[in-house]
Amino acid sequence: MDSGQLISYCLQKQDAYEDFPFGDGYIVIKIKSEKKPKGVIFAEIFTLNGEEKFTFGTDSETAEFLRGFYPDVVVRGYHCPPVQARYKSTATLGRLDDETVVKLVDLSYARALTKL
């Protein structure tokens, strides 16, 4: 799955929309919410060192498991502050199969819904 396909999949989620709070080239997908006017992030898609990346959120145990199961493919969340590092991970697209990427998006979306 490439970044375009990933963005399309994310935007199919209920109340999902694109935002660019970190500038062009760094796409953030959020869930709209009346309770949280700035929305809740569930996916960040960007290119780093020529590779397409995807940052997502899970619970801390799942994050640890994924980082161990996919070493050098799923790592601590890119640019995440320490408080978020336990929950946010960054994956390299193209090094995971499409089914796995979809599951990661779904996990991250479900986690973001709990924050609304």
C-alpha cells in the first residue's frame, strides 16, 4: 500500500478529514468532533529519507509488541514527545503488507474514537 492508498482508506472512516498542521507534505488524518474542535489524530502520513511513513496510535502493550515483531519497520513514533512515545509508532509503508496496514489504521482509529 502506498501513501495515496493509505490516505484514501483513512478518509473512508466516519468523520475523517485531512489536516496539515505541520505543513505541506505531512498529512494528518483526524476525526471531527464537536467536543474537540481541533479533532483527534489517528494517522500521520509523510516521507522521510525517501521512504513513505505512517504514524499511528495503539495501547502501549500493542506498540511494544509491534515494534518487537517488526523490528526496523515499526519504530517509536517519529517526532513524538516522550509522553506519546509509548502509544505512537511509525511504520514504513511498502515493508508491511496491505492487510497489516489496514489493521493498524483500524486500531488507531478505534483508539482515537475513545478520546472523543
